[in-house]
Amino acid sequence: MNESPQATAVHAIFAKANFVQALGITVTALGEGRCETRMPVLPMHQQQDGFVHAGALTTLADHTAGGAALMCMAEGEAVLSIELKMNMLSPALGPALRCVGTVLRAGRTVVVAEAEVFAQQDGAEKRVGKATVTLIRQRRA
Amino acid sequence: MNESPQATAVHAIFAKANFVQALGITVTALGEGRCETRMPVLPMHQQQDGFVHAGALTTLADHTAGGAALMCMAEGEAVLSIELKMNMLSPALGPALRCVGTVLRAGRTVVVAEAEVFAQQDGAEKRVGKATVTLIRQRRA
Amino acid sequence: MNESPQATAVHAIFAKANFVQALGITVTALGEGRCETRMPVLPMHQQQDGFVHAGALTTLADHTAGGAALMCMAEGEAVLSIELKMNMLSPALGPALRCVGTVLRAGRTVVVAEAEVFAQQDGAEKRVGKATVTLIRQRRA
Amino acid sequence: MNESPQATAVHAIFAKANFVQALGITVTALGEGRCETRMPVLPMHQQQDGFVHAGALTTLADHTAGGAALMCMAEGEAVLSIELKMNMLSPALGPALRCVGTVLRAGRTVVVAEAEVFAQQDGAEKRVGKATVTLIRQRRA
């Protein structure tokens, strides 16, 4: 089955982003205005108390929101985050985090996407973070 | 000269946070409600276009804001980021970023700090990001 | 049918808040961690181009998020917004706006709620704004 | 002395915005990328505990940030807030609030401005709120 040009573009922004690769983030599912990702929780992600650092959570959320936004773009368009807001809802622990990005609004210039981060805790998923990301559309370099 | 208990606490949260160590962030100056840090720009920090990833900028800003907040705490108190907002003002490039965190308000329960991130460009400093971070006071574990 | 103590508390914070009354905001439905409100769009709400002012949208969203948070509190507890973030997704026009507030996380000290604002356009609802609000629990005065 | 076209444009967006007029907000000073305003604290601005409502504070901050942004624009350009973030640092009381808006970055498409709100307390000024506002440039209608 052929991948859509949007899905190819999303896979590319994950593969080419060194920081995303360094954190071990991978794409697990894509849909219209939707991107789902996974990040294993490793010692490198921890802050001083052993929880996942807010910066690692934000990286996961920002890039996943960007992936969701890119799933709404035309061929040849890119997106760039201009601001983000992240709430750390609960301390995040491993073994892995799941992140779901969805587009709230894709305007002519501005795209707004959300991303929720879930940890596995006592055999159930727990929402540990939620981000809102504002992006602008750009011609791809 | 002896370091203050607050300065010792700040150095500890930078030394013990694996994610901050992995990114190469170091404390360069401390003052009352003030923390200054440095992060070299390495290939690992890049997003798909070669700029510093918003998540790396946010990590730098969040931890530096936390350091500034900790400089206002009493002995035995810790701080925890509950939410952050970051504006990416310009694409950030190397060779290094400087971050300055300052406390806006230290209340009984809630502390609000800001962090500005500067890059070196054409021999001058350029502000590339600005964050606002909300933290809560906690007894240290 | 008797109203729950939480619902009584929510009705009180809408009735006693002069600014909310001045804008014409009313509660239309309540549930567990959920509050729904309505604001008629009047000339007084407009900014310079005739759209609803971002500040009026934010007032609606903030108070509705606070109502949702209060629906999760114990008797004698109050909530206070410490920060909010609002995205204006599309220009908002009348005749009325509907707002839905929901609680994302009710922790021991911190409560995080969201609020979405909808306008009526061409016979359908359109999401024109989305807010995230961070609140702290307090003993009621 | 003649007013600059930018200053004329700022005065116009305050005069034409009904919501800003209803709240009693006036421009008190203008400069390059800078706007200062005043809002008397009236009973209508209050929330349920007698403090200025977060929505009124946000209105003041948003419009003042917009004024500062407009002071950086070329003739014929307008600005529109696409998102804002406000921290309520302390409960705000009267008799009046002073707000200072400054531009952090004026890019080709996106403008980022800040606004600080000060109350008078015990004969001194106290910072009660701080906002960051993201705006986009537009051709004036």
C-alpha cells in the first residue's frame, strides 16, 4: 500500500530531527490531522527526582503536534512551531509514553494543534501531560 | 568563599537531572531569584531544518527557570514545574545558547519565573526564545 | 430535585461575579467536572473590527473552566485561576457563544481545566476558541 | 506636535473597540514598540471575591500588547491576537491598574508582545499580572 505524501513528510521530519531521534521517539500511527507517537522512558530522560523531564515531555508533545499539523498540509508545505504551552498533569514514569497529536484548527497562516501524553500506570493509561502548540505554514525548504 | 544553601541546591538539580546533563546544560551564574545557564549547540539538539529543537530550548528554559525559583526558596524546599509556555522568537543556531531565568513572583504556594534564551549571531546576542514557567513549592524529598 | 452543593457553589460564583454578570454569561448545564455556559454577543463585547474581543472570550472561558473545576471540589473548597492560555481559533461573531469547560486533572493542590468556545455560523457550530486554565484549590472565604 | 501614523492607529483601536471602552481602558503613553494604558478598577470589573476578574486583566493586557505591536507596524498594517497567556501573580485591587506593553519580537508574519499589569498597594506599585501575546500582521481592513 502506498503512503500518502503527508505521511511521507511526517516520517521525514521525525527521521531528520536529531533531537527526536536522540530521545527515541517514533511514529506509531497517522491519520487526517492526527499523529500518534511513542517514547520509551530511559534514564537519559529523567529530571532530578527520577521522573521524565518536562523538557522531554514537551519535545514529545511538540513534535507530535507538528506531525498532526503536517497531516493537514498540502504537498510542499511545512510547519514551524512558534509557541507552545504544556501542562504537566502528573509525574511521568516508564516504561514508555504514548502521545496523541490532533489538529484543532488549520487556518491559512496559523495551525493550532494539541498533544496529550499518556503513561502506563498500574496496568492502565494515565494522562500525564497536555500541550497546545501554535504553528505557521511555510513552503518547504 | 562558601556557597549559599540555595546555590548548592541549584547545582544539585542540574547535576542530578540526567536529561539536563545529556543536553550539556551548565550553570554559569546565580543570584537572588536569578539563574544563568549555557548550552552548547550540538548536532543532537537539532530539528529537521538544522535549528535547535523547540524541545531542547524548552528544556533549557524550564530548568533555568527552576533554578531561579530555587534561589528564592528556604532550605529544605523544592520546586516543581506544573506548566510552561515558550515562544520561539527566531530560529536558534550555535555555537552556544545563554539562558537567563528570573523570578516574577514567589508566593506561598505558587512561584512564577521567566527564562530568556539568547543565541550568538554575527557577533551579537539575539533573543531566540522566551518562556514563562509556573512552579509549586514542595518539601524536598 | 435538590441541587448538589457543588452546583450551588458554581451558581454562586457566576451570580456574585460582577464582571461575569456585566457580560451576560449564564450557566446552562453542570456535571461532574463539567460546566456549560452561554454568552449572548452584544455590541459591548466587540473589538475594533466587530468581532468578540479576545478578552471577552477569555472571560467566558476562564469562568467556565472555574465552574468545571468547582464541580470537582469538596464542600467548603474554592478555586482560583493562577494562569490561563487562550487560542483564538477563528473570529467570533454572534448571536451567541456556547462554552464547555471540562477538568483535565484535579490534583491535591492544582486543578487543570479546559474550555472550548463555539459560535453559530451558517446554521452549524464552529469552535472559535480554546483555553487551558490552571487553578489552585483554596478553602472558601 | 503631530502624532505618528502608528500612534493614530493605536488610538483608533482603543476608541473603536467597544469592549475596551466599556472597561474604561485608556492609552496613557506610546513609544517605539511600547504602549502604556490605565484601567480604573470599578465594581463591574470584580469577580466573586471582589478582586479584578482574570478576564478583565487579560482584556487590559491583550489590548495593550496589541497597541505595542501596532507601534512597530508600517502604515496600513494591522495586528490580530492569535493566542495569549496570562499569569495572575497576585489578587488585583483598585483604585486603578497600569499596564505596560512591549514588543519582544516583530517578525515578518508573527509579532510577540508582553504586557505587565501593576496595581497600587500601600503607596507602591505591585505587579499583579503578566501576559505574553502572539499576534499576526495583517493588511488593515
